Amino acid sequence: MENKAIQRYMILFIPWALSLVFKSDAVLSYFIAWGGSFFIFYISLSGTLKKLPDDRTISEQLMRPIFLVQIIFAGYMCITSIFYFFSVLGYDDFHKTINGYLVDQTQLQLTAQCQRYYCLAHASLVAGILVFMKYPVKRRYYIEIEKLANLLMFAALLSFPISEMFLRVPGLQQFYYQFNTLSFIAGTLALAFAIPLKIPRNIIICLFIYASNFYQAFISGYKEPIILSVLVLGIFLYPNYKKMVTVIFIPALLVLFILLPTFNTVFRENAWAGGADTDEATQLALDAALNSNNTEQKETNWEFLTLRLSEIDMFTKFVASTPKSVDYYKQQMLIQSTEAIIPRIFWPGKPNTEDMIMERVYNAGVINRNSNVSAKPAFVADAYLCFGPFGIFVFLFIYGALAQVISMKAEELFGGYILGTALIFSGLFQIFWRGSSFEFLVNTLFWSYMTMLVINKILITYNILKPVEDPSN
């Protein structure tokens, strides 16, 4: 029976296999692989391949790996490449500008090859999640429901100063990001809890926390924190306010995707390179996003859609150079990832992690060694650089398995979904949503897991988490 259970997951790899059969036709092969991700989304999210957890309604478990990790990670990895593919085919803002015989056939074949790798990665990721997905989780501790709202609010208030403390301690800056994202998730979840409870004090405090986080995201110069601020609040509010979220948050996200490329471009030009202060740069960026002429906005948006929304352009450069010009890195990245775990405070002479990662970028010719641009490879690219397609299959399966196992462990230790997955997993392990280079990912996962265990012990010590007498409850 177990063998049959494992064999059914081979269905996930059918789109990848079909795209290989038709690889001589780059366009057809690309669209089979690209469309294959929608097939994987369907059979996994509909419960067709494996029954979805039924301990909560779908709207009340969206932060679990099969939903949010898959949708963000695989959606960003696999689906967004379509705009780049159209640009390779000679389209500019969906208008054909280059005749077919002038299309760069080498780049076309490389793009199709990378999309096949993305489809393989998506299948492996979902297989790893589903193989280890076992609900309901046997909880070791519980928390009284009436304490949840206040606990979430205090978690948001405490984690922010703790993150700032780590930022200022030499050698411990890596812990800053953990508590910073934990503060963001806790503040957003606390607001979503406070609104339906109609507790004025909590609503005011949580609104202030959320507004502060949103403002920091707004002036960061990056589009992702702003989009995530809106997306996560919408997900948390959705179980109680389905119509409002559908009517307000979905259009808001679409507007952000339209305006943010222009806003961020102008903000960076003025705040990062132009010497303007934050307020002045923000005002200039807002004016540009809201008042730029249609042609300027289209050019900025098309550049965003083709080159910044997806990382496939960089991936094609890695695939073109490895193993043709640069050998597979094999265990080298795994060794470097192990070294990255050691905090600099204990190893002052520790090699700079970003410098080690950037060597792969320079070796592949992605950017010039004298450039100041940072262009770190994504997790899928690193998996390929280690062992080729086999590396993608193995490491993405492990990636999905780890996300699922850690999420369930968090629910076991923190009394269920709300504290376990929605707060601790989403706050400390947010890196699963987008992935990162091997060294950064391994370092973050290791220390986030240690932090999770420490938080569990603190909550037990202060009698916030209480042992479950019967573990089967």
C-alpha cells in the first residue's frame, strides 16, 4: 500500500516528462511546462491527489505549506516567466516588434529548457509537501483561546525591539531578520484577530503596529514587502470577511502591481542615488506613479514584468554556463552552507557569505565582477548548479518536505494552527515563501528552528502554553 501511495505522486511529473518529449519545439515545450504548473496546482490544491487537511476549513488554513508556500514559491518561480518568454519571442508590451526569423533561437531554447526545470522543481516541491503532510497534528501543548488576541499583540510589540537589538550587536545581525518578520506577521495577525473581537484598545494598538510596518515596507525601495503586507492581512481577514477581502484586497493588489514598478524605480533613483531624503523621494515617486504618462508607465511595467518579476533571465545564464564552461559545484555549496550557520560572533574571521554566493554569479557571467549590483541565485538555480537536473529533483523535494515537517512541528509545539503555522512558521520561516541561495536558506532555517524551540520553552515557563494531558486530543 505504501508503494502505491508513493507511486501516485509520479502524476506530478507528467507535465515535465511531456515537455521533454517535445523539447525539439521550444515554444510547444515551454507552454507544456508552463501549463504543467497549473495542472500541479489543480491536482494538489483540489485534494485530487491527496486529501487536504479537514481539521479546519480551507479559508482557515491558507498559511499551511500546501497553500501559501506552494502558491508564492511556485507561482513566482514558474508562472511569472511568461512575460520574459514573450519578450524572447519578440514582443514588447504584448505587441509583436520582431519578425519570427529574427528571434534569438539559442535564447528561446534556453528559456524553454529553464521552464522545464521549473516544472520539475514544482513537481518535486509538491511531492515533498504531500508525502509528509499528515493532519491533524498531535498537539503537545495548548493555549486558552481568550489569551490569543493579547498574546499576538504582545508578540508584535516585543519582537520588534528584539530585532532592533540584534541589528546593533556585532556578529548577531542574522537574527534581526527572524524577529523583524515575526513582528510583521504577529502585528498583522493580531490586527486580524482584534477587528472581529471589537476590542478598541487592541484595534488601535494593532493598527499602529500594522501602519508602522507598512510604512517601513513603503520606504524600503522594494515592491515585495508592500505586496506581502496587503496579501497577508487579506489572508488573515478572509475567514471572517470573505466579501470584503474579495472586493477590496484583490483590486488593491492589482493596483500595486501596476503602480509599484514606477514608484520603486523613481524612489530608488532619488533616495539611493540622488541623495534625496525619504519624504522627498517618496513624494517624487508617488507623483511619478500616479501622474506619469501612459508610455512611460508601460515601459517601466514591461521591464518589471520581463526582467524583475521573474528570475528566468538569470537562470538561463547559469544553465548556459554550467556545465559547459563552469563545472557543477557538487558538495561545495553544502559545505559553505554548513559554515554559514556559525554566527560571526563565534568566528570573527568567517568568510563573507554574500561574497561566496556572488562568486557563482561572476563565474557564470551573470554580471561583471566590478559591478556593484547584487544578483544572488535563487534556490532552484543553486540546486541546478550543484548537480544539474538531478539536484533540482532532490533538493526541491527536500525543500517541500522541510517546509511541511517544520510547519507541523510548530503546530505540535504551539497548540495548533494559529500560533504554530500562522505565527511561528510564517514569522520565523518566511524564507520558504520565496527561497534563497543555499547558504542563506540553511543558515536561516537552522537558527529559526532554534529560535522556535526557545520561544516554546519561554511560553511554557510563563504558563502561557500548557501541556496536553492526552496527546491524542
